[in-house]
Amino acid sequence: MTDLYLMPALTEPTSAAATDDFVATLAGLAPNGPVAALRAFRADATRYTQGSHDALFSHEVADLTLRERLYAAWYAALLSRSERTAQAYRERLLALDAQAGNEADATGLLLDSIAQHRTAPGGTVGTLINADPRLAAILVHTEALALHPADTGKSALAQLQAAGLTTGAIVALAQLVAFVTYQVRVVAALRALEAQA
């Protein structure tokens, strides 16, 4: 699985976040508990998972901004019905907007609107994002990858290219959505183990 995340478009992270264990944080694992001890036996899997996370969310991913990646990660987690993981990516997105001097309140309102739309019949998430056709295309494709991967053929790729995404950005987006859906499953399994420990 980790080979998928070592594509040339992704580079080694340079942030201090590389030493964190995001999955353990999301799962709420006790640092010295039995589940943490169990994970120590699979240290390579933990390291590769965190390494993939760090690479996908480094500032150096070609042609796909960190903001776009956080939107896609939030939406993939939301569609995977992982409120905790979605909330973590939402908080990072809002913090990034605030740091950049963007309107975090407007971003929060858009996220709320998309979350409500997710349960509404018909339509597409793209209709909610009129001002940013590129972000709309990213989220429409995230939804397709997460829920209907068979619908992500040539026409879907052509729509992403028409919105200005390069081949590298499209590859990075596909990797990111695949990783987040994997991350959600790992967190759910660890939370279940932690609850029984």
C-alpha cells in the first residue's frame, strides 16, 4: 500500500508534524495502553502511515494547494462517515485560512453547507461552490472517488483538466482520497480496540 504514496509528485515533509502520530491522536489511544503496545509490534505500518500522511499534507505537493488538499481530506472523511477525522481536517483548514488572513468564517459556512448537502437528495457538491470552479471540480471528484470510483473515468479526468488541474495534481488528489479512506478505517479499528482494552 505504501508504494502508492511514494510517487515523484510527493516529497518528504519538512515540518515538525512528521514526528506526530495523527492516527493515534484521532483514535484517542492512551500512550501507554495495550493498543499502543500492540501497534508497537507493527511499527513499520505506523511509520509508513504517518509518512504517507506527512507527504500528502506537506507544503510541497506539486500543483495541488494545501488548502485544496485539506478540503478534499475533510470531504473524503465526511463521506466515509468519520466525523472525528472530518473535524480534525476541518480544524486544520480553518487554522490555515486564519493564518493566511482568509475569511475562516466564510470557509466554515461553506463546510457546513456542504455537510448539510451531503444528506440531501439529488444535486452535486459542485453546485454549492460557484466562486471557485477548481475547488468544485476537486470536491466533485473526491465524492466520486469515495462513493462511486467506477465513475472516475476519462470524462471525470477531462473535467478536472478543464478546471485547471495538472496530471500531477490529479494523481495527488487520487492518492489523498485513497489515503484518507484508509486512515478512516484504521482509526475506526483502533477506536474499537481501545474501547475494549
